Amino acid sequence: MSILQECFPLANGKPIPKIGFGTWQIPDGDQAYQAILAALASGYRLIDTAQAYGNEASVGRAMRDSGVPREEIFVTSKLPAEIKDHEEVQASFEATMKALDLAYVDLYLIHAPWPWAQMGADFSTQNKAIWRVFERIYASARAEAIGVSNFDVDHLQSILNGCLVDPMVNQIKFFIGHTQKEISSFCRDHAIQIEGYSPLATGAILNNPAIRDMAIRYEKSVAQMCIRYVSQKDVVALPKSTHAARILENADVDFAISDEDMAYLDGLTETVGGNHGPKMTSRHTLSLKAAGSWAGALIPRAKHRRSR
């Protein structure tokens, strides 16, 4: 079985593909349309979009034109980070559903714990109110799973305190050398599936000599090594590209990295240069200056919790 057909189980039992296709910074129109067609033709069955990406309409059209049955595609979208008034959530969700032209999404996420221009500010009260609307959307079965993105431990703990349905997913930046151990451990302890966006560090990791040397030994590309690493960490990998050949290459990760090599990759730090986004910490003391460089089923009676 190809890894593209393999899934992780979410806390409510819904399967989520181990490898997905991200659409951040893919412009709406023909570019997004063709990229989604290529991804689905290559075997991807998880498509990740967001209202903030501005490409939901093209994503939805490509899915309909692909010939792949809707029930075989896992579709994710997100509430814009700027929306922190719970009274605006339902209207935003309806706009997403209209743009995608779908009856339901498989996963709906809060895009960030704060608006991008106020990164690090405390919106815990607003997020808890927003989560109650998410729970109602989940109860309506128009989102078959709900979760968050870019949340750290404090943000998640605030939601967990008093919610009816625990977040099932936290989508965070995750690549070799940037595995965000604190929040990753917290999510695993609370049965929250991690999705990793930017598994290639937006391309900055592709020239890393240590990973390149290992890729040569495995007769794989650096991109394939990076994506496979994320998957073997039990994290959903979300690579993206607009080039059909690279889309196909990124999907060709049906191999295994040895335990010894995984341990070596785990030990790598500073795998890329420059600013590739904040690491989520419980302190989240981020400056607004730093923010500018990065922003760019029914409710169950029992909460979804792993027994401790």
C-alpha cells in the first residue's frame, strides 16, 4: 500500500491521510486549479486550504473536475486568524463552504491563536468563544473534525479547560531541526494529531549538506527525506508545489528511514538559516516586529481524550 493511502486515526476515529497537499501561496485561478488536479492525479487525498489563502474556489473546482469521488478526499480549511469575534465565525464558515462548493469539510481549523498583526497577544477568551461555535459546526456534521493551527501549550490548555469536544488536530510548522518538542509532546499526550506544514522549510532546507548526504545514501531527494522524516514522527506532512514533477516526487516516499538515521536527524539543529517562523513556547513572548516576517458526526458525550 502506498503511504498516500495510509492514515492516522483522529481522536473521534476519523482517518486522516499521512501525507497531504498544502496550498499556501498558490494563487487562485489556473495555478491553484492545475496544482490540485496534479496532486489528486498523483494520489494525494488530503487537500489543505484556508480562507486566507484566497484559493478556495479554485481548489473546490479542481476537486469536482478531478473525477475523484468527494468521499475519497480529505478537505481542510481554516477560519482566518483575524477573526476573533465569535459572532463572525459562522458567516466565515459559510463563505468557505460557498467558495469550495461543498456540503461539508473534513477538518476545520482556527488558523492561529492571534491575528497575525498581534502575534503573541492574549486572545484566550475569544478563542474559547470561537471554539463553542466550532463545536456547533461539528455537531451539524458540516465539519467532520475540528482543530487549531499554530497553537502552543497555553493556547491549547485554555481550549481544553471546559470544552465539550477536544481539538483533534494542531497544525504547526514542523521540519527537521524544528520539531517544536514542547507542543508536540503536549499534543501527543492529549490525543491531538499534529499536522506539519512547511516540511521543507519553504525550500530553505534543501541545501542542507547533512540531509543531502543522507539522501544520496538512500537514493532519494532531500525533499523526499524531509517528508518521510515528518511522517515517521507520526505527523501529517503537508508539502506543496506548483510543479507537476515535484508534486509527484514529493509523494514518492514509500521507503523507511532507519532508527539510527532518524535519531541522527532528530539531533540536527539550525538546519536552515534566517527566520522561518516562531517556535511555539508556553511563554510566546514574540514581538510584533518579528510577526511581520512570518505572517505572510455529533458531539460525543465523552471528551476525546487518550487514557493517561
